[in-house]
Amino acid sequence: MLDRYFRFVRAVSINRIGLLGVALTTASFITFVLLELARLLGVVTQAYVGLISYMAFPAIFILGLLLIPIGWKRAQQQTGLSGQELLDSKFGEGDTRKGFFGSRVALSIGAMTLLNLLILVIATSRMLHFMEEPNFCGTACHTVMNPEWVTYQESPHARVACVDCHVGEGVEALIDSKLSGLRQIMAVVSDSYERPIPTPVHNLRPARETCEKCHWPDKFYGQKLKTIAHFAEDEASTPEYTTLALKIDSGRRGEVSGIHWHVAEDNEVRYLAANDTRTKMAWVEVRQPDGSYKRYTNRRVLEADASAEASGPATAGHGADAVRTLDCIDCHNRATHIYEEADVAVDHRIERGLLDRALPYLRREAVAAISGSYANREQAAAGIQSHMENFYRRNHPEVARTESSKIDQAVAVLQETYQRNIHPQMRIEWGTYRSHLGHKGGGGCFRCHDPALQADDGSTISADCTLCHSILAQDSPAAFAYLGEADSTSQDFRMHEYLKAEFLSYSRK
């Protein structure tokens, strides 16, 4: 059997072209199998090896197969023999004589063709599977995707494959993603991609096809307590707490409340953004019980458009591309690739005990250290270390001498914090990618809950805080300050009493 196979290979290697085809096909197949075994055994894990294994070697395999018939055609031209005469001369009449199922040569070629097709199907299947792995998405284009890969690994969705959110289900989604990937590869090769990558991603799959496969708005119930710790810039880095009872349900029928009311089945909110980043709204529409829509128009945008129109039609317009139905991503825009603000990052690490508040002015100096202007990561690491060590050496020499281990730990934590959030090669700095959750800095919720958005009857979208959360503490020394007895002499007495009553009333429903 083996001898017959080698005789077949020698016969199809009719000239140098055919020999090259057989060599390429055989070598690429053997190498592919060895690399695949290495990947399965965990010996090889790099995405670049996978790219070579699943893209280069199958291409070489196909090239080798194509060279074999080209070699035969060339041999026909050189010898002047017909195809049958050439087969007889290379294989012998016994192998080329037709039987009930055809000649031995035809059967051999048919069997080899089926085997080659099987190999290509397996290689294609493995290639598609490999290209859906998070490791491929995050490391194949290292410079471009490294920031997203770093934040993904520490995110709430670190065990969810990239394709589950970025591709979606179905053949159409798969084809679209591969075409998009091809364009991205061309951008990387030509070094024409934008830095930083612009957001939001306008061709992302609808949330109902991705997020809601796991997160079902109709199954959001009750409240969720969230305590946010902030630390003052005084010597003790004194903690202050804001505690919210988040109303995570989708509201009760006929009642406008609950964070996920916006995406409940009975409700629909749609909008036209005034810019490509969706941080300002031209108008917002809310579906009414009778099926009509009530529109709230942004007066500021109207005035700006009117001014632009007066200066020339070419300069007017808001720049947004389409009307959009509000979904999960409009608020949870950083659900996975979460970049922190400098002050928030330090607060989180103090709260988790990674930074020790026993160091004087820790919070203030930590924020200053990581907020400095650095040309690259190496300079940042040295600058952070220099800032912290010099501060304590100059201002608190006793602390520098006795608490050097705590200072060293603070330096290491702050360097890691900087490395996680700042990526100079992609021009990602503090605040480049802001989250729309909440309303810090006037964004987030206030993009729609904005007094400038007015309906024809003069009404506006309510900005009442308690629509979405009860407030149990706000920059308070205790995490549940408003659940205690209110001080009648305090200027916050009425607010304290109102917020406590609102929380208790909502909790009893």
C-alpha cells in the first residue's frame, strides 16, 4: 500500500513544477499537523503561530495542489503527448486500464481529492474556531488591540468570548465580521488605523442579539445596593461614602421608573445624536401608551444649527448618521473594556487595601503621580517612583525611613494602575474613553435627562434622581447616613428626611 502511494507520488511529480507542487503540499500538511498537535498539547500558544498555521500553510497546501496539474499541462506541451498517453507512460497500462469503477489512477486521484478536501475543511474549521478565541482577538494585532486585551482580562466579561458580543449569531454576522476583520488587517498593514480607536462602534450588533442573550430586561427585579468610596486629599485620606439603592428593575406597568425602564418590552426610546460620539442629543422620542411618540428637541442644537445655516448650508447639520433605538450599549458603553479615571482608580485601590492610608496625603500624591505627563511607559514608571519617594523623603522623612515597604508597595500599585489605563502607542490617556454609567461630569444620564430637551408643550424629561436610585448617603462619613435619625439642626435635615422616606416607601412596594 505504501509502495503504491510512493509510486503514485513519483508519477505525479512529472517535472520540476509537479515536484514543487508535491513538495509544498506534503511539507505544509506535515507542518500543519505538527503545529496543531503542539497547540492542542499547549506547547504553542502564541496567536502569531496560529496565524501562520491556519492561514499560511493551508494557502501553501492549495498552491501545491494547483501546481501539480499545471506541471502535467506543461509536460503535455513539451512532449506533444496526449493526456492518456502521458498517463500510460508514467503509470503503466495496467493502472490506467478502465475497470467497472474506473481505472486505478482515476480511483487514486479521486481518493486523494477527497482526502485533500477533507484536510481543507478541517483546516478551515480550525481556522474559524481559532479566530474566535479571545487570545487571537487580543494578541494578533498587538499594538492596536493590546489596550482592549488588557482591560478585557480584568473585566466582568473576562470569561465571555469577544465574538459573542462583537459578532453575534448567524451566517450573515459571521461574513460581516470577517469582511470587517479583513479591512482592519489592511489598516494595520498600511498603518492607517486611527489612534485612539474611535467610539462608539457604529456597526456593533444590536444589544438584543448579544447582551440580552444573558441579561434579560424583564427579569431585572428589585434594588441593588452600591457603595462608592471616595477619599479626601487631606493628610488622612479621609473616606467619604455615597450609597445608592439602584432600582435595577424595568419598572411597573404604567409607571415611569427603574433603570431598565428604557429597554423594557413595553417601552421604546429612540434618539438622533447631535454628534458621532453620541454625547449630545438632537432630539429624543418616547413611545406613548397609544403608540405615538413624544419628541423632546434640544434647543441648543436647534440654535446651533440655525446659526450654522445662516453662515452657509455646507456648515449646517449635526453630524450623526441615523436615528437609533436606545439599548444596553447606550449606557453600558464600557461594559467590558473599562478604563478608569485617575482619581477613581486610586480610590478603588485604597478601598481594596492595595494602597495604605497610613501614609500621609496618600490619595493626593497618588493621583498626582499617575496624572503626570510622561512620554512613554518607562518614563512613567520612573516618574511615579520618583514622585512618591521624593515627596515622603522631603516632607515626611520619618515615614520614608520607617514605612519604606508601604511606599514601595504604593509605587508598584500605581505603576500597574498606569500601565493598565494608559497606552501611549494608541494615544489613550486619562479620560479618553469615558463611561456613560451615571452622570459624572454632566454626561451619561444627562445626555437625555437634560432641561434643554423640550417637547412642544414645554415639558422636559425628568431629571429626578430617585427615578433610578434611592440615595442612602452622599459624600457622607457613614455609608448609610440617611437611614439614621436626621439632625433637626442640620441644613440637610429636610433632604435627609425626604431621601429616607423615599427609600422606605419604594422598598415596601
